[in-house]
Amino acid sequence: MTAPACRRWTRWPQQPHSIDRARQGGVPPRGCHDADILAAFDDAIADVDVISYSIGDVVPSQYFMDAGAMGSFHAKRRGVLTSAAAGNSGFDGGHVSDVAPWMLSVGASSIDRSSCEPQGLGGGSYKGKIVLCPADNGSLNDGTGPLMAGAAGAVIVGYYPNLALNVILPALMVTQDQFDEILAYMKSSS
């Protein structure tokens, strides 16, 4: 069964008197068939200068097995640039997709995370103290919440030992096991 939503495209002028056009489509939750992706590229190549291709995989594919790479190659040969999502698979290294040399791979960031928010930190009772920030579902904390609550520092769970993070206040990155030990010690000594 094909995924018809992949072939529904809308175009609109970017400026009232502009001949530039853009197309907008969508990816259904179950994904698209390669034939639909290639058909969308063919439709777009006819009257656009840039294709924004935001369908990525977790890891790169062989070019000849990747509909996005094939479609963007076809577009490049017709003078159309393909700007592609480089992936958003978290902090594990080596997870960049859409990396064909004829594509413009664009990286952005969006992080699903929970953090120690200032409103949850006791209304100033943590001023000048070290705050323990547990991680939630593999998310990371950048220390914004403790900093805004006036904390002097934070103990944060770090899931990726070889990853250098920018944390905005003095912080100690520990493993989940180390965090649990610190928490158990604090509970036993208070």
C-alpha cells in the first residue's frame, strides 16, 4: 500500500509577485515508499530552485539504495539544490544521514529533555547550594534551572562519557550509578 500523503504537495508564491515557488508535503507516521519520494522530487524539480528535504534516517544509507540521495542527484543535474536534514538521532556519534556530496546537509538541534526547573526548586531555598539533577529517559540537563534558582553548582547525569557538553554553571557529570550512590549517601546522612 502506498503512502499517498507523501505525494500531496502544496505550492505558494513566496512573495506576491514572485515567480519563486515552494512546495510543502508531509510524511505519514508509517513513512514513505521510495517511489513516492522520487515522484515528489520529479514534481518539485520542474519549478523550484531549492528542495528542502527533511526526511532522514538514523544512519546513512548507500547512495544507490537511498531515494533521497537518488532524487537529489537528479535534482542537482537539473540545477536544483537539495537542502537535507542531517538527522537528529541524539548524542551518539556517527549518526548523520543525508550525506551525499551533492546535497547540502543541514544540522539543527532539538533535544527532548527534562531539567531541574527554577519553579520546582523551592523558591530560592537552593541559593548558593549544589543541586542534584536526575536525568529523565536519557535526557540531558544543561544546568539552566539550577542557575536560575541561584544554585552554586549541579550534579548532572551524563550518559555519554566521551561527549563534551557546555554547562552554564559549575557542574559534576556522573554516571547514573554514581548519581544513585550520591543520592543514597545524602538520604542516609541527613
